[in-house]
Amino acid sequence: MVVSLMAKKKNFPLRIDPHLYEVLERWAQDEFRSVNAHIEFLLREAARKEGRLKKEGKKEQE
């Protein structure tokens, strides 16, 4: 039996400027990530930098 340890992810459509997408696509390739994974990485880093995301493993209290 295979057990997935990955957390379920929320799917949502994202409309983005084509030029910005091209920039993100090249950047993601430089970092050996998919565009989706790179966008998530950038958003997570920004949220962490602003103190809006707790360290991994700790849930944010409301």
C-alpha cells in the first residue's frame, strides 16, 4: 500500500500577465522547478518574510 505524505493542495485558477509568466517560467527553469512549484515557493518565502507564515510544522493560530 502506498501512503502519500504530501498535504492536500488547494487548486484555483490564476490569471497572469503573459510577460510575467515568461519571466517566471525562465526563473523556474533556472531553479529546476515547475512554474507552479516556483510560484508557490515565492509566495511562501514572501509570507514567511512578512511574518504571516509560521515555521513548518506549526499551524497558524487565528
